[in-house]
Amino acid sequence: MVLGLIFAGAVVSGTPAIILSEADSRFPATKDEEQMTDNLLASFFPRPSDDDRLRRRAELLLRAASVRGWGWDDYRYQWSTGEVVAVAALLGDGDVLSDMGETLQAAYRRWAYDLWGMADAQADEAVELRATRKWFSEAATDIERTVNDPEFEQSLRAITGW
């Protein structure tokens, strides 16, 4: 029995095989195909709305305030890795980032896609994640306020629905 497999422009005949290499260099993707792929992926991961980012900010500030008040023990293994990394980045907690195998730069890169969507995150990466760094820096300035101002904390809870 002869089977044929077409993969990235290459035809493989014979027994079934798994091809793990990049696309065949004899058939390079055109610029239009590359742009189409980027646009297609970007359409699946669109830019979140300002309200979505506000909700994310409120959630992370409330989590950061909880860590400030109670420490990491109750939260580190309950939250997703991304949430732990973001809170550690907000708090400037390099030890937690290191324990997670992350750096501050990796945390920003990870969160750029959540904050801006694929196309804008790629653009942000091209300029050293300026928008993402600014977003984290501005959010971090409100950690103390979240901890010390019950009205502000309540406003964040209202935003998140917690």
C-alpha cells in the first residue's frame, strides 16, 4: 500500500511518516502567505478592549494586595502560572519569578499578548515592550492604594465582579 502525504509543498510517498522539519526550503512561503498567516492568527487573538484591560488590572491589583497582606503561600499554587507571574512582576518579586523559571522580561512578553492581542503585542515586542512595561508600571503605582484604601479596593472589586 502506497500512501502520499503533502506537507508544505513537499510530497512524501511510501509508508506514513511524520515530518517535523520546517517547510521545505524549495517552496518558500511568499510574503503574502506570511502576512495572511499573521493576519489570520491576529484575527483569532484580537486586541482586548479597554474595559477588558481595566478588568485585568483590577484583578491583578487585588491579587497583589492579597499577597502583600497574606504572603504567597495561599495563592501561588491556586492561581494560573500567568497570574502568579503577573503579580510577581507587579510586586517586583524576582524570587518568585525565578522560582517560576521566568524573568521580568519574559513576564512582560507573556502578558503583552493578553493585554494587546497578537498584532499589537508583536509591534510592542519590536519596541522592547514599551507599552506593556508602561502598563505594569502604572498598575504597580496603585498597589499601596489598593492595600490601604478600602474604597479604592471596593471599586476594584466592583470592576471585577468579586
